[in-house]
Amino acid sequence: MYIVGSIVHVPEEKADILIAIHQKRSKLVN
């Protein structure tokens, strides 16, 4: 949820990177 709020404040390219990192973290957690 906190990633979504961050995306609004960064360019789309950086947002894609944040999403990728978030997905990797989610996979590690799961």
C-alpha cells in the first residue's frame, strides 16, 4: 500500500523499478 503512495511522487520509470523491487520482496516473503 505504501508503494502505491510513493509512485505518485516519482517518474513512471522509477515507479516501475519500485514495483519490481516490491514484487521481489513479496516473493521472498511468501
